[in-house]
Amino acid sequence: MSSASRRSTIYFDPDRHAALRVKAAHSNCSVSDIVNDAVRAVLAEDQEDLAAFEDRVAEPTISYEALLDDLEAHGKRLAG
């Protein structure tokens, strides 16, 4: 943990906490490292999603009904 790290309290249900402790022991790292890695991955995924939204902002929108009509017109009828 770097000196610039901040401390926070996180509450886990007992089973999840036990699983984290076992994973930490098996991987020779701390629960904090596991949580930080998971948060980093989620934030990176969010950043990728936001970039994808930005890349597609100029695309035309289509209503749900129009989408279903288009799928059916192209032989891709949804089950149901």
C-alpha cells in the first residue's frame, strides 16, 4: 500500500469476507489488494463504456417498436 493510499471501512457479509480472506491467503496478497484490483477493473470498464457512448453519440436513434419491426422484416423474429 502506498503512502498516498486512503483508508476506508467496507462492510462485507460474513461469507463474502471469508471467501476474500481465503483468496488473499492463497494468492499471497491482502484483502485490500483484492478489493483495490476489483474496483480498478470496474472503473476501467465504466471508462470504456463511457468512451463507447461518446464514439456512438452521432448514431441515429431508433424506437424499440421500430427495432422489432426491422428484425421481423429481416426474418429475425424474436421467440414468443
